[in-house]
Amino acid sequence: MKNCLKLNICVYVISALLLCWPFPGVASAQAEVGVDDRTIYLGSSNAQSGPAQELGQGMSRGLNLYFNKVNQQGGVHGRQIKLIQMDDQYDVKRVIENTQELVAHRNVFALVGYVGTPTARAIIPKISRENIPFLAPYTGAKFLRSPPLPMVFNTRASYMDEMELIVHELVDGRKFKRIGLFMQNDSYGLSGESALKEALKKRGLEIVQTGTYERNTEDVDAAFQELRKASPDAVIMVGTYKACAVFLQKAREAQMRSVFYNISFVGTGSLIANAKAAAEDVYITQVFPDPLTSDLPVIVQYRADMIAAGLADKMDYPSLEGYIDAVLLIKALEATGPNLTRARFVETLNHFKADLGGLDFQFTPDHHQASDRVYLTQISQGKAKPVTVNTDHKEPDHKDFDHKDSKQSDSGQKESAKENSVDSKP
């Protein structure tokens, strides 16, 4: 009897110790998905290979650059940031598979750094159903913004913001009436088309001709021939850099007289590299200041960190965007505190307001787009140079543009949240 009692006591004590023992890699029942005592796990799927790879690689480069810096400084409330990167090749099927892997098997806390409208659209049902924070998708699509999706937080301006500036310049400024559209035949192209139609409709105009091509191809000849026959004053391009480069080369060879505008998703450096001389004089809207010349503190720091990491030759708009996205994410994690959960993080984001080194970003529960800034550049001698936006003419049914420092000189890039921007809200 005494031996049995002793045995039972020993079993009880050992069981209690086992329940309390902190086994490595095993989270407590109360722990949040994607968070342990040492690490916050984030997931990212974008094009690391394929026709849009330079966009995905640039975005990931900027994210990792800042995350590595934060980790070297001790992390966030003692936790290291671990970004799990997957390649979707800008393909809808792959992005769905990758996101399933990241969420169901890698158990990430949040998703960040996705690139593209069709890829973002493909995963919205899953993140909405499972309440997974989705930050800073590299797209300006309206469906991610209006109405605001509870789990989606956009940093960049919308395609409507970009199209409003372009149409303001072409129609209100140059008095052009015939505007053509070259677009990718998917949700990205349709998002750009919708934004363009809305901007033109305010001015009593319609698109005179649309030419389309299929995603992840460079088969643009039919689209080019249709637009060439229409002889538009300007062609607005909503595509990826390789397809747009082929179109521009065809247009230059045919001595097409139209003015060409691209929106930011095209990838400025990649377009220049692929189109070469055909890119000369092409206009591109941007959603962040010039990564090479801006003297905003966050961009000065970006350049210093890129140089320190041996990436001086990789400074471009996609990596700058990834870097700024990472700065915002880290600030939000810090503001959430050490007791990190998805619910608390989303609540922080819903009331987030911060100066990210000269760029004022803000979310509210009814507005999940941190910035509406749009900048205009023009390719000259192989470089995208800032263009002064004409503010003398008025845009109908909109606030006046505030481009006080639109030359983006060294002194002019210390702007408020509304400077150098298009405010497309009525």
C-alpha cells in the first residue's frame, strides 16, 4: 500500500512538471498563431521568377532589408521578425497554393509584400474568412479599398489616384480628348480601366480605343495595331514592364505620335531596362518619392541601409516601397505591445497614425489606405526624372491639387501628407 501511494505521488509530480516544462517549439494553448516568445512569423508570396520577377524581388529586398536591421537591434519587444518567402510567378493558382501553405502549415501571423491585383484578389476570400492581417499589397485596385476590407491595410495610393493625376494632366492640362488604353486582360487591367473611365467620365469623355494582352505574355501585336489605327492623343498603359516595353518598341518603330503614360505597377527601372531607347519621354506615375534623390529622412535611411548591405545598385521604387511597408509594419507591431495577437494588431492598425520619416501615414476603421500621394516622372536619358505638375487648371468635382513641392527637389521633399499628392476623395 505504501509503495503504491509513493508511486502515485511520483507519477503526479512528474506529470505536473511535464505540463509546466517549456519544451522548445511548442507554444502554449494561449499563444497566438505565428507568434512565440522569440519570433513573429510573417508570410509573403510574390513573383520571385517569371515576367514580373523584378517587382517581387524588389519588394522582398526592401522588406528584408528593414526586418534584418530591426532584428540586429533586438527585434520587436524581444521577438525577431522571420519573413517566409514563396514564389508565385505572378500566377493565381500558385499564389493560392502558397497562401494555403503559409497559413495552414507555416502558421504565419500576417501576410505582407504580395505583388499584383489578380494574385491579391485570389486570396481575399481566405484571409477574410480566417481573419488574417494582409498588409501592403503592391496594387492600387479599388476592391481592396472601397469598401474597406477588415483585414486588408494598403499603404500605397490607389489606381484611381494615379489615373486622376494622369487625366488631369492630359485633359485639363494638354486639352487632349482622344485617350487610348493598353491593358493586361485580367483584374489588374480591369482595375486600371475602371479608374480611367471614372476619371474621363468626370470630364465628359470616354476611352477611344482599348487594346489588351494576356498576363505573363508579351503578345501585344493585336493591341498595338488596334491602338495605332485609332490614333489617340495619348495611350495610358496598364501592364507589366516586359509587355509594355514590347508595345513601346513597336510604337517607336511605327513612329506613332501618341504620348505614353504608365502607372506605377509597371516597374520603372525594369521598363527602362527592357524598352531601352523606346522608353524615352514616357511618363510614369509613382506612389513614393524618388528613391535616389529624395531627402526625406526615411528615404535617406533607405539609401544608407541599401549601401551598407551592398545593394547600392539595386535601389529602385519596388525596394523602396517594400522598405517603407516594413517600417510601417514594425511601428504597428511596436505600438501593439508585447502581448501580441492578431485582433490587437488589427485594432492598432485601425487607429494607426505615424510619421514614417517625413511621410505621414494614417489608417482609420473606415479608410484602409495610408497614403494617397501620387508623383509624376518622365524618362529622360534612361532615368525617371520628377516632373512639375501643372496646378493652374482646375479638375471638376475635386479638391484642388496640392503640389507645392512637385519638383521634388532636395529641399522640396519634406512635405506634409497632402503635398505632391492627388486627393481623389470628393
